[in-house]
Amino acid sequence: MVGRLIGSPVRTTGARVLLCAGPAVLVVGTFLPWLRSGRTDRNSYATDGAVRRLLDVDGTTAAALRAWPFVSLLCAAAVALVLLGRVGLGAALAALAALAAGPVAGWALGVRNRGLLHAATAGPAVTLTGAILILVGVLIWAPGRIVVSCLGTVLTRVVSGHR
């Protein structure tokens, strides 16, 4: 019974597919247009530089903008770990990337146009889709492991007579 809770091969495979596809979609979204200024489309990385130059940001916002390129590295590491069979660690890194990029993409989708600066929707929408795919993959993969771990602990204590 406990072995069945870990997850069927279909469930495990589905989670692994989402944990590989989600980060790929997220990274593709970061390279799509996020901002239009005049005739120029800017991806999230160029937008980051423009925002720092134009708005003279500091503190938490500046730190977040400096850390943005590392989201792609987190995604690459997560996919590599999943493909190497370290799904738990890969899921954790992918979730971290999704929790970093998802809110930024959601915020970018709600930004209003200002003067010559126009928000583009393709990049943030695709990035947010990737973040959602990652979180669905984590939710599919993790619960069975958590339930089995808890049940295993309880069963071990019951069998050994500890309460």
C-alpha cells in the first residue's frame, strides 16, 4: 500500500516532464520581449539594465535586478539534476526559480504603459507559464514523497513500539 503512494510511473514521469519543460519555458520567456521603447523590443535582461539606468534603483530592488540572470542558471541546474535522477533537489531549485520569476512576470503583466515605454506581454506571459508548470510539477512530485515519509516514520514507530 505504501509503495503505491509513492507514485505510479505515469505520475513520476509527468512530474519529471513538467520539471524539465517548466524551466525551459521560463527561460525562453526571459528572452522574449518584456518592454518596448520606441521601435526597440527589450527582453528581461535588457529591461533590467534600462530600469537600473532610468530609475536609479537601490536596496532590495537593485539586489533583485542584479540576481535576475541567475534565475536562468537555477533553471539549468534544476533540469540537469532532474535528468540525472536527483529529482528532489532539482524540484527544489526549479521551485526557487519559479518563486523568483513568477511574481516578477505577474507584476510585469500588470504594469501600465508610460510615455514611450510600453510593456510587452509575450515575455512575462511565457515566463509566468513556465513558473506555473514548475509549481504544478513540484506539486505532483512532492506530495507522495511527503506522505510516504510521514507514513514510514509512523509505521516504524508503531512496529518498534515507540509512540
